[in-house]
Amino acid sequence: MTEIIGNPFYECYNLESIKVEAGNTVYHAAGNCLIETATKTLISGCYTSVIPDDGSVEIIGSVAFFNKPGLTKVVIPEGVIRIMNSAFLENDELVSVSLPSTIKTLFVPFGDNPVLTEFKFAGTVKQWTTMSENWGDWIRDTSLTQVTCSDGVVELKFDSRGDLVN
């Protein structure tokens, strides 16, 4: 296989493992994740996946972990810089997320997760505050009340319009 358009595994809710044939120059599998090698984009994962921390993933693609029953905790390793639209959307059991200090962009990745209550960011409070100025939309669709950073805690507060107040 040399090209995947979109995410053909989008509705494979109970996908347990991902393998890529040896010698494939476009894709590889690691930690039960399908990764486009050249762009370092994680295309799809399973509820049992462990995102590789070897530098082979910089982007978690749209709907990569969409609606994976049994997914309760996500640890994004250092080196990941971007998480795309709906990457972890509709995971009703997702309670805990840990983000690396290298993250630069979150495109509505965790919204609609009603039990998400633990959110850790390996960067500083100042880094979080700077990055999160426009992220209120997805944060307010979770149960989050705070973000734990490397040097303190950010309380999540919203104004009367529902926008995140830093």
C-alpha cells in the first residue's frame, strides 16, 4: 500500500492491532499505531495503542483515535507538535490526558469527552496560557476544571459567552 486517503479505520471501534508489511516505504506500524513515515503522522491507533516516543510521530492525525471504547488514558510523548481535528473525539471513557511541552497546536482534539477530568501539560503555566488563548471551544465541552503544568496549575474559567478566560 502506498497511499491512504482520509482514515479508512475511522469506524473500526474495536481495532486491537495494526501491522504493516515489512518493506513498506510509505507506512510503518509501532505501538499498535499506523504511521505515515515521511510526514511523521500517526494516522490511526487502537484503544491499546502506545504512541511511539522515538521521534517517529510529530502529528496525530484527524480522527486517529476517534471513538475507541476502552480508551481511558492518553499519554502524548515529547516530540509531538500537533494534534488534528477530532483526534480523540467521542471517547466516553477517556479520563486522563498528558501532553508534552513540544505541543504547539491542538485542533479540537478532545471535545465531547464528558469524563475527561485530568489534564497534564509538561510545559509551563505561561506556555499553556499563551497556547490556549483560542481553545475554549473544545475545553468547555469536557469536564475539565484545571490543567496541571510543570510549574503550577491553571484553573479553567469561562466568561459569560463561554470563552476561556486566561
